[in-house]
Amino acid sequence: MESKQHKIARAVIRDVLESTESVFYRNHFEKNEVDIGEIKKEEYEWEKIPLLTRNDVQEMTVKERMFRPWSDLDALRVTSGTSGFGVIVVPRMGQRHDRRSPFYNAYIRALNPKKMASFSGAQFLYEGIFREYFGVHSLYLEGSDMHVSASMLRQYRPDMLAGFVYALNALMPHISDEIAQDVRSVQLFGEWCSTLQWQEIGKRFPNARRVSEYSSVESQSVLGVPCVHLIEEGQKYIHPIPEYALIEIIDSDTGEIKNTAGERGEIVVTVLRPVAFPLIRYKTGDIARIVHTRCPCGVETPVLSIEGRIEIDRIRISGGEINLAEADRAISHVGGIIEPEFEIRYTEFPDVRGLMQHHITVALRFDESRTSEDILAREIMAHFRVSPNMTYAEGVLKGLYAPLSVAQLDQVSGLGKRRRIIRAIS
């Protein structure tokens, strides 16, 4: 028996196929040899609806994707994300099209914020909504200068912090204990938060509830939040918001839908909100584990743990980022490498103070008779820029990073020139 979300999703499919503004989905379904008349029927098997990828979206212009009039457009957002793929331009409608969710409303009211400070790049889109619906005033922090942000916090004294995990990690050392004690909730979004990062945030803000949202720029929507029950339990889990999205967990290779507690797979999303370009069975590249098929709160959507991405091309770290393109440039400067393929393996660990540190291993294939792991590591660190003004080696000298290491890359056939980042799941 299909859920209420499936029924709404089928209505979305009919809307986009009947739209005179967009030809995207008609072309997409026809390319995948799907009969347009059949797919609009309620009895059409859901699993046969073709999956949508980022490459599919990028093949067509914004105008071709829009299925609502241009007059409804509020903003064009540009994102490259951490997927390893190119830039995508996303048409966004204004908050006048926003549909409130009782589930989302209960989540915000459980946090009960009065003054919010945020690192969100989309804060200008949400500020009016938070003020109108929840009476919450907000401050947009200066994400490029943590000293300025800390000064802003001293004057503003928010009870809620919201933002990207990497930005909060960079800000925490600059926040006084007095300000940290005032914070009653920390709302994380935009990327995966590891167990160590979660613990670190809890130590720095001892009086705060920690919550993780799940959203994506492509979907133009918050997709999942903790329910009131999960907030009280303090767990790092989310519910898909019933009114906003239908979320499936699939096997990335076979497309098989996972529906058993404990199973892990790729998130596929169908957006149910009125948006400029609705996603239908969109492969996000995000990995999730099904924690519970039903939550004790009674909401029919499952409880998920967001656990990373299939492919990423960058990881943000204190004061900079690990970027595949920059790593490739740095590695090209060193000698003794036989093959131009490599992996960056990223893990986290607590130091002697119990604070989060990271360890990076560059795995590549090199001639051990001509060089050594230690020599290669020093050369890569010296050439590897993690920001315009700092190399990895300089970050090590400042105490920001643990020295990276080098290891031999095992022979793997069929992958060609492999460059990727592997992030350990903790």
C-alpha cells in the first residue's frame, strides 16, 4: 500500500507533464523509454519511474527546467556542492509560495528560539519566514572572518546558532564561555556531521540541544528534521518532513529500494512542495542508514541517520579545505610517482585533550626505490594550498592540522585515472 507521500508525488508527476512551461520531464521519461500516458496513471509501478541524476539536470537549461512562469522566480542559486560534479543553477521561488508543515512547525517550536545567529548562505530567504511564523529575529554572521563573527555574537547574544558544521567548528575556539553558555540550541545543516564533531559541539555548548537538519540546494527545501521525540533523546537522527518530500533509500548500483531497519543506501528524493523545478526520484549522492522504519512519535516517515556522500571532491577543515583539484596540482609537483591516480583518506580522532583532530592519508602509487613515504608527504604538504594564503605545511606549523601521511595505493583495475576522497564514517 502506497503512502500519502506517494499519492502527492504522483500528482507532482502529472503537473510537470501537463505543464506548458517545461519540457524537461517529458524528454527525461521519453529518453528512458517510458510511455507518458502510462506513467501518469495511479497504478503505474513506482519503482519503474526512472531515477534522475545531477547530470540529467545539467543537460538542460534553467528555462527548460522551469515548469512555473518566470514571474514566480525569486532567485537563482548556484551550487557545486560536494558531489564531485559541476556547478548547477537552481531556480528558486519566493517565500510567498512556501507551505508550512505542522511537523516542521512543531520542530521549531520545540527549540523555542528567540534570537538566532546563522552562517546559512540562504539566510536572506528564510529570515522573513522565521520572523513571520515564529517571531524569531536573526543575525547573519560573517563566515569569512571568525573574529568578526565572535564580536557580532558578543553584541547580539543569541540563544540559537545555526549553520554549516565546518563554520561552527571554526567559530568555536573564538567564542567565550559566557556566550557559549547562553546558547540553548545548535542547528546543523548542509553537510555530514561526524560523531566526533557532534560530541565536540556538545562540549562547547553544554546547555544547548543539538539538532541536524537535512536539506539540499537542488531540492530548494529542507527535507528532514528531528521530531520532538528525537530532540528530547538528543540523537543525531532525522525524519523526512511528510509535507515536503518523499525520501527513498536505494541500492546505488541496482536501484533496489531498501525498507528494513539497519539498511544503508543512497537517498533518492521526490520534492512535494510547490517549487520552480520539482525533483522526481532524484539521486542525491547522500548516504543514509534506516534507524527505525517508524518513529515512536507515530509519524509514518522513517528515522534516518545521514552518514556521508558516495562521491565528494572537497572537505572543509579549520581555516581551509581539502580540494581534489588542488591536491592533484600539489601531487603533480612531486617526483617518483608512477601513476597519476590517488585517493585522499580522511579520518577523525580525539587528541590528548579530547578535542577533535583529523588525519589525512594520501594514497598513491610511487616507486619506492626513488623516494619514500616521508619525503613525498613533506613535498605534498609544502605544495598543497588549503586556502589562498596557507599551505597544508603552514597549517601544521600553526597547530591547525596533524601532518598528512602517504601510503601506497593498491592496484585497482578498471577505474582509470582515479581521484577521490574517502571519508571514514564514525
